Amino acid sequence: MGNTFGHLFRVTTFGESHGGGVGVVIDGCPPRLEISVEEIQWELDRRRPGQSKITTPRKEADSCEILSGIFEGKTLGTPISILVRNKDTRPQDYDEMQQKYRPSHADATYDAKYGIRNWQGGGRSSARETIGRVAAGAIAKKILHQVAGVEVVAYVKRIKDIEGVVDPSSVTLEQVESNIVRCPDPECADRMIELIEQIGRQGDSVGGVVECVTRNVPRGLGSPVFDKLEADLAKAVMSLPATKGFEIGSGFAGTLMTGSEHNDEYYTDENGEIRTVTNRSGGVQGGISNGENIILRIAFKPTATIRKEQKTVTNAGEETLLAAKGRHDPCVLPRAVPMVEAMVALVLCDHLLRHQGQCSVLS
Amino acid sequence: MGNTFGHLFRVTTFGESHGGGVGVVIDGCPPRLEISVEEIQWELDRRRPGQSKITTPRKEADSCEILSGIFEGKTLGTPISILVRNKDTRPQDYDEMQQKYRPSHADATYDAKYGIRNWQGGGRSSARETIGRVAAGAIAKKILHQVAGVEVVAYVKRIKDIEGVVDPSSVTLEQVESNIVRCPDPECADRMIELIEQIGRQGDSVGGVVECVTRNVPRGLGSPVFDKLEADLAKAVMSLPATKGFEIGSGFAGTLMTGSEHNDEYYTDENGEIRTVTNRSGGVQGGISNGENIILRIAFKPTATIRKEQKTVTNAGEETLLAAKGRHDPCVLPRAVPMVEAMVALVLCDHLLRHQGQCSVLS
Amino acid sequence: MGNTFGHLFRVTTFGESHGGGVGVVIDGCPPRLEISVEEIQWELDRRRPGQSKITTPRKEADSCEILSGIFEGKTLGTPISILVRNKDTRPQDYDEMQQKYRPSHADATYDAKYGIRNWQGGGRSSARETIGRVAAGAIAKKILHQVAGVEVVAYVKRIKDIEGVVDPSSVTLEQVESNIVRCPDPECADRMIELIEQIGRQGDSVGGVVECVTRNVPRGLGSPVFDKLEADLAKAVMSLPATKGFEIGSGFAGTLMTGSEHNDEYYTDENGEIRTVTNRSGGVQGGISNGENIILRIAFKPTATIRKEQKTVTNAGEETLLAAKGRHDPCVLPRAVPMVEAMVALVLCDHLLRHQGQCSVLS
Amino acid sequence: MGNTFGHLFRVTTFGESHGGGVGVVIDGCPPRLEISVEEIQWELDRRRPGQSKITTPRKEADSCEILSGIFEGKTLGTPISILVRNKDTRPQDYDEMQQKYRPSHADATYDAKYGIRNWQGGGRSSARETIGRVAAGAIAKKILHQVAGVEVVAYVKRIKDIEGVVDPSSVTLEQVESNIVRCPDPECADRMIELIEQIGRQGDSVGGVVECVTRNVPRGLGSPVFDKLEADLAKAVMSLPATKGFEIGSGFAGTLMTGSEHNDEYYTDENGEIRTVTNRSGGVQGGISNGENIILRIAFKPTATIRKEQKTVTNAGEETLLAAKGRHDPCVLPRAVPMVEAMVALVLCDHLLRHQGQCSVLS
């Protein structure tokens, strides 16, 4: 256990970075959804390595195969299994890491927990593991869009100290995809790309903040008290590799305001809908969506695996030095954008079905 | 569903702020743990209203009764049920709120989700709901301490812009409990108390940041990829009322560093243990505890219910004004400290049992 | 874990036979269901001890208190907690059983598993534990009836070798409740009562078979492959005390037929509904309800605790004799009838919500 | 949901009989277990079609590929994914069944539930789905055997009215595998084979009873009250295709005895172990294993798909006749034997880990 996410729309991922492949089983998908392999592949292409000069040069087409659950272009309601083979593996790059623990990586903790580790790569702690999440997220997004016109749009908000100016209420997928760093502020994007290239040349890495907006969320999603929407969203994105922080709405900055400044006053709009003037709540109140945009920010640390030499120890506890070989992203954020969107979509889709299950049988 | 937390050490809370009472059922507790009602009550007293001049004056002794699962002072391994009656309720204080939605509160979203609401108080969205969590947390803490000497210590780090100086590696429960705001920096605590009193007199409220350190955590806790330790910790604390942000280790600030600055280099200590020089990881790497202190920070927004008049609407959508009656905390943080500790203990105890279950049967 | 049942309509029971009380928390109940404490109490009265001369004389009114989740006569969608206090306890009756294990009872296995046991009664293995199930079942039944007119009717089909003649398609609750043994074949019921009284006078006990029919079940309930409807029904009733066997439809007898004899041929009825001519499937095909009556039979062994002297051992392993004191049912079946109905209702209600959740969002 | 089984040792199966393939993901497997693909394949070979003259002639090698979770011959503690491709599919055999519902099969109920169906075969209701269960069961068996010497042996006890004489306490796998019907009573096996061949020639089918004994079960497995061991075993085997009944220990026959006849008296054996003289309990008391052999019997109905012509309807409700084409088993029992063993092993392995998790952390 630990590799399954969701209650009704339920996703189980499998696979190491080196081995037969990685993939996902999606259980509980509503039947009769039209979905093509191309729609899933399109999201995987946003995530795949080697997509630009600022990502790892590992060459993986990451072509997915749908093994089950879809028939004549429609979901059957049975488990959907999707497989992506590992192709461009170079276990020899990891020879040294069989003994030497990468600082701030998962090598040492996997050994501590399991007493064994697939050292020919990052194993389950590799970002390759997120392939299954992104594939499942493509399906979740489609359901959300079809049922309620939901749009999930994530983007790079900040790389190190370079922060873009983005309006969450209007930002589009096209704007996000218009540059390789996925920051919809074009001028800022150029500087981010330059920084990542420069840092990469130094054998070092950088982190930053991904922001995610979800629009047209139905009211009523979320299951207090433990499965509050923000709690499940926090878990979802904090389960992605390299995350160190999570905010919804006003986040940490909101703690500097008084209640009278922070509260979102209500009004009734032209359609008779109850709305809020401001959105410091970030679309969720009391653990339940209120129909306003859901706004999240996620902190991604700088990539742990770097070419710069660092002090470390071997699995036998001997002190040594390591300058990591292999092909690693100097910055994970451009590829993290589709991962964040996927996790948000998985949470919302699950809660959509849960809400339907509990609250729609009695009229 | 939504009111159960944990997989092996499994907690289900129940109860509204007005009604028969609130409580918890703990399923999966290890048998033969010595635990007294006083130990549980001690934690509840840290959480209860009316404990000081800066908390709500609602007078609740919050005396707990153990209904099952404990026999002759020891746990039976069967469900432990604990009940706290609601005593000092004043439904008349909520008369106005039957129609008028409190801004940034859960009134409107509960109505949207369920089509019905216990309007005689906050219902499940009241902080009273956390009584069950704190009671269960008392038991989880005892297990963790008995098995591995684990210490969970939370404290108020910041109120609005007043931030204390605290050393997580040495701070003690006694220091935390030495003042009513639960900030172990005494000079700072005085200013915090003064601010809360002043804001309270104005009918307004403030928020801030709770920090939590857990020491002596066994290596190997956490279940990648979805149930990574930081992911479950994030969910746990983000399910508490009024939370808007979560950080582990370096958090958002860590995104301003490069990888070579951020990585925690390894060394071997005098006992032959593999340790890290720094702890930007916050005690978790790759979703698994590494034996270093687990350091969390949680943002709590200013209390939503305030006496100051605000614009809002009724449940019929009519625009109106509301100056909330009732007895509310001008700042939730002092009482949030035991809640945060409880949620952290629940996560760690559950993962302790899960790790034991999966990883200890084969020698 | 182990004390929670169901996925969306989720029931957690707690309590030992001796101690503060027994009860249940129901999470995930649809909001706005009208339900009164009397409706729940009515089912508990069918289950309570001392209701007739053929049940245990333990005198328990089993009055239930609703602690949460219901407001002004309607469910809130939040956890419903129901408590029944233990009143007429006689721990002294169990003095001898503190050391001596009752043959075929749970005393020895609880000691083996937990290393501790509430020996002042049956603890969690007492039939008192089923109070929470029956209370929750009352709510599940009401939902099922309101949504689809579902009727769940169980009855005593056989006591030892005395078997009643009952038509599942027409049997009514009134017929079941018309006599104290709950066998709707009146002539047979008299002989059953006589047998139970006679066996009870001998300090011995008897078992038998409960049959349960559920009518007006919506098509489409059940979640292959593991949560097939018959699988969840089997688990549900086999979790009741004293059960040794389960059948659906043709059961074991069906194995004596050929496929051409056993198959239920289809036809289209006057309303254009696809129906089966026979119902050897028992209302479920491929793990999914087909709209025909669901027919189950459950074997209950003779009560383990008897006054007749038997060979046994103490918890120290010393061989000894035991003639159990205390007030025990010479036959559990009359009181098992509402328990079976409750468990069947819990399964169906959970699957109703699950089906709604998965299969109704896409039109 | 519905396609995952178990709590700590957690199995998710996927795949339809026609499509990319079938398989399983096993999450929560203890790390460092030595397991080879041959050990898994050996169990799959016992299950595969075309293995003898009395099974379906569909030719499937059912060669399995391990995609993840095993490295250098040992489990990693991460999800183990196993895939078997579908090879010898003949969708044309099912052309007629696209419209015509097979009596007592899942065609109609899948349509009712999902509104769509992979009609080119049995889809998820095909026995092919059990490949994933059997593969996972092979691993569960190995863990159980390694940890406690547990042996799970199932066999055909009865085909229609031909019943074998078998001693559960001594029957061996070799005896079971010594003939193609898997009945360890050789004389009886010959008559069973003859009957199956004869019935198959008539285009008809037969059912029967599989019995399963598990020896050397550790005391203390099972989690009352809902996850009693017999309840989870009942669910496990009743989730297999074609099952109609379940018994443990004395089963339905036990209801004909009095309590004094039925109770298993205790004694202390030469090793000081508390044992029972008889085993009518079937190895479980109060939902917890008592160390005696666990004895189960499962009723399998005659195969629904037969060549004999039967009355049925089309999916449009028109009455028609159907003589099923395709390659179907005239009797599922010989191939059901490894399926039953697998499901029993999955339950026991899960409860072994659960027991370890809850009851071994406090000394």
C-alpha cells in the first residue's frame, strides 16, 4: 500500500526507472467516456524527458499502450491499465551510486526502509514514476471538463528569485505551452531559461514555485473533516518528487492580515449566484469548494542530483565524495507543470464521484 | 467517508459543536498499552476553550469518557471510543447565522454540499471537532514515545508579523506551556499576547504560523509514492480548520537556493549512524524518514468569525451585513498547537505500524 | 482496522459487552434523510436480549442515543454516532471464564492475538457488538426503501432439522414478526420454539439456517471483480457471530445440476423489462444485481456457551472442566434475523452509493 | 474501485479476456523475498486453458512478464506488476453474443451497470481475469511458507454427485496434481473425468465443490469484527467466478448438531500448545485463527456458457435462442483449484502483515 491514490476514482502506479516499464491502473473510471490514446500521449509528451534544451537529455518517447479498460474508444468502467516501456536506460551511469548515497536523494532512505534498492537508477523515487499519474490525470481532466467544464492550468510562477506576473483567472494552456519553461510571462520566461541553462552548465540546479489554477469547479466538492479538499490537494502535490511546500489561496502571506482584511465578503452576482468579492480562500471554505477558482502554489526544491562534487557516505558508512553522472534535469519545474495538473485533476475527479455518490441519491 | 484518518492506526471522529457531543473511535491500536484517562484529559485541557484570557470564553471542561477498548488501564486492541459531551452551548448566539453566511466560514459551502446544516453553531466545521483528534493523538504519542522515544513538540512560531526565535532541536514542552500563547520565546510571547488582546478588543482576529518538530523518529517511515511521509503530514495538518499553507524543512525559502547549497551532505557520526550535516530536507527524503528531526510549519489564517461588521448575503442570496455574535477565539494558534501535535502523531503512529507490517516479517 | 465496513456508506462499530457501552459511527450517509430515533430503536428492539422466553434473560432495554449527525429529524451528511449503554452486566458470572476458555468461543483466540482480554463478558465477540450494525442497518434500510422501494426480509428457515416452508417472493415482515422464533411458517415455528425451550432446559443449544430475501433491488449494483455483490454479501453475513456457511441462489444444491438445468433463461416481461424465468442465480450475475430477488441462506452454529459441563483448558494450559454460568441464548437465530437484514442493507446501500458515484456522472 | 483486494498486501487486477492483456499490481509486498518468474509461472500453468482434455481448448501459454518490483531475484518492497498478454483470441466466436445475452452469464448485468461491454469475450467476467490473482497468490504463498511453513492445498472434492474421500490433514499437492481433475482420490477422479467428458460432448456443463485446507496457520490472524478471518475468506472465494456457496469447518451440516456435540473441546498437547480435539470450527474462532487447520468448501455452479440451445433475449429485449459458440470449460473446477488457493493465500498473507503491524510493536 502507498501506491494507490483516491477512493472512487482510484489510481495505482507501478514501475521503476530501470526495468520493464512504468504505468498505472485506474479503477472506478466512469464508463462510456470517449478517450483516445493520443489524448493521453499528448499529456505524456509534456512530461517526457528530452523535450527541450533545459530538460534532461534522456531520450524517451514514452509511448503509452492501453492494455485494458477501453474498448472502441470508450471507457468500459473496468480498470484502465496503461504501460510505458523504459527504453533509453543507462545503468552504467549509476555504477558509482550503487554504493554512494546522493545527498538529499532517496537512495539512503530506501535502503533504510527496504534493505534493498534498485540502484540502476532512481527506482520508484525517479520522476519517471509520475508517468502513470500524468496518464491517469489526462483521463481525470477529460471527465472534469465534460461534466462541468473544469479547466486545470498550472504554470511556472517562479524559478529561484525570478517571478512571473500571471493572472490566474485568464491564463491559458496555450500561453503556458508557448515557451519551454512553461511560464506564461514571456519576458520572465526568457530570463528563467537563461538561468537554468547557466546553472546547468555549472553542474548545479535550481528550484522554484509552480502555481495552479482550477476554474469552473462545481460547488460542494470535498469531504470534511479529514478529506477536506485542501487536505487532499496538499497530499496530492506533496507526494510529487522534490516538493517542500504547499499553499492554497492567501497561503503564508495571509497570516500577516487581520480577519477583517482577510475574509472574502459575499455578494450575489447577476445570475443569482452567491460569489465572493475576493478569493483569499483559494476556492475552498471549510474543506468544500465554493465555486471560485482554486489557487495553489507548490514549492519545488532544486534537483538533488547534481554534477558538482559533494561530500557524502557509502552504504557502508564510509565518507567519500560524489559528482553524480547521468542525465538529470537542472530544474524540474517545467516538467512538473503537467504533474501538478494531473494530481489536482485526480483529486477533483475523485471528489466529484464521491460527492455524486453521497449527495445525489436522495432528491 | 471523509471522517476516518489512517490505515492501520485508524481514527474516526464524530460530533457537531451543538448536539450530544463529540468524540472519536480509534481502531487498530496496539494492545497492552498502558494509558489512563488523565493522560488523554491532559492533552484535551491544552485544547479546551476558556483556558486563558486570549481564547474564547466558552466554558467547556471537555471531560472525556472512555467508552470502550481500554480495560484495567490497558488497551485491548479493540476500538477505543472516547466521548466528550457538549455543555456550554448557546444556540441563540447563532440565530442570525441561520440565514446570514459568515464570510470565509463554512456556512455557505456546507449548505451547497449537503443542502442542510446544523446552524446552531459551527457543526462539523467547529474547532470542537478536533477534540477527537487530540484524544487520539494522546494515545499515538504514547505509543511513539514508548516504542522509540519519539517527541512531538509544536509551538507558535509567529503571530501576524511577530516571530519568535526557537531552536527546534532543543525546545521543550515545558517551554511551550510556560505561557498562554504557547510561544517558547518568552519576550516574543508577551508581545503576541498583547497583540491578540488588542485585536480581540477591536472585534477582529489574527493568524500566524505554528512550527512543529519531531525528534527521535525511526528511519524508514513513509510509503512512497502517494503515502510519502511529507504527503501524509501535509494532508494531516491541512485538514485542521483555518490552515492555508504547509512547509517541510526548507519549505518555500529553499526554492531560492541552488542544489549545491540546498543538499544535505551526509556524514557518519560517532555511533556509526549515517547522518546529515544540515537538515533542509526536514527529516524526510524521498518520502521516507531519515532519522533527522522532522520540521514542519503550518500557516493558520486569522479567525473568520469576527465581531466587526462585514458585508455578506443570506442563504436566499440577499445582500446584508453581519457582525457575528458568540464567543470566538481572536486567534486560533495557541489552541492549534496540541491539534498539530496530535495530527503529526497520528501520521507517524500509522506509518510506524505500516512499516512494521510490511517490512518486519521477513528477517 | 477491522471494525469499519463499507466504502461510501461506512460503518464503524465500537464497544464491549461490559464497559461504557456499544455503538456505531456511520460516515457517508446521504444528507436530508428523515429518520427518527424511534425507527432505529424499533430495529434494536428486535435484536435485544430478554425479548422472549427463548432468548437470554439478560435485561437490556438497549435504548439508543443519537450523539451526532442528525438535526431536526434529518441527516446532516456528517457522521451519525449512536450509543447504547451497557446496563444489566454481571461480571461475576464470568469469574470462572477469566481463566477457563469456553470451547468454540473466542476467549482463547483473543488471548492469542492480543495478549489481553476483557474477560468480564464476551468483549467484542459478544453478540452485543451487533447493536451498532443493527442501528446502522435501520438507516440503510430507510435509504434503500426511499430510493428504490427495496425490501429486506430475513427469517428463520430452519432450526436444527425443523425446516419451514416459506415463499421468498411474498413473505412479509409481519409474518416474520408474528412469532418469537421469527419463522413465518406458523406450524413449524411452534415446533421450533418447543425444541429451543427443551434444549435450553438441558443446558444445551441449537443452530440452524436464516434465509434472507431482498426485493426490488435496482439493477447494476456490485463492483467486480473483488467487490462483487455476492462477495460483499458473503463477507457481511460471515462477519456475524456464529456463522459457518453462506449460500446465494441455488447454493450448494445447485452443484448437483447441469448447466442447461441450472441456467436462468431470459424473457421480456409485459413492461419490457428483461427478466429471468427462474432465479437460481439468486439475483446476482457476474457480481452485479440483475433486478431479481436476492436470496441468501446463512448457517448459524449452535451457541458455543452452554451450561453443560465440557472439557477445556485454562489460559495456563491446565486441563479442566467448565459448565458456563451466565445468561446465554440457547439459540441465536431469532435474534440473528435483524442482524442479517442489517448487514444485507449495509452492503446494498454502500453499493447503491458506489454505483451512483461511478456510473451516473456521464450521461 | 472494486478491483483491489487486501489492506497491507494489496492486489489490483486489470484486463479483459480480449485486449492487450491481463495482469496484476501487488502493493505492500515485504521486501527481500526471493522469488523467480518460474515460481509464478508454475502456478499460472495450473490455471491456464488447454492444459488437458477436460478444459477449454483455448491455447494460451499465459507466459508472464514481471514489469516491476523485483530486482536481481528479490522483491524491492515496491509495487510488483505482472503482465500476461492475450494471444489466442477469437472475437468472431462472440459475434452472436454481441446482441444475445448468455443465460446466467454477466453479459446482461454488465450492460445494465456500465451501458457498454467488451462483447468480444467475457471481458472482466472471464476466468482470464483470475490470472492476476493466481500470480499474486504465488507470491503470497511463498511469504506464508517462508514465515511460518504455511501450506495451502485445495482440491476437487465433488463433481456433481461424485464425491471423493480426502483427508485434509494429510493431502499433498502431489496427490492433487496427480490427475487432470485435481481430485486426490484417484478412483473418484477417473469417474469425474469420465463424467466431465461425457457432459462436454453433450454441449452441457457440470459444477461441484472445491475443498481447501491450510495447515500451519499462525495463531492470531483475523481482525474482528468485520474483517474476521472467515469473513475475508468468504469474500475472497465468493469473488471468484461461478461461486454460489461457502462453508468453513462444519458449515451447513454443523447446524444439525447441538452445542455440546458441536463444540471443539480444548486440550494441551505434548508441546504445551493449546489445541482442540475436534475441528468443527475449521481453524477459526471468533474471527481469529486458532492454529488448527483452516478448512473451507466452495460451491461452483455448472459453467453458464454451453453449446446446448437455450431461450434468451437480445440486448434490445427480443426473445431468441442461443447455442453458444466458442471454447468453454465444461467444468471449471479443475482450473478453480489454483484460484481458490491463491485467494486463500492472499487473505492470510494480508492478515499476517496486519497482525504484525498492530500486535508486534509493543513488547
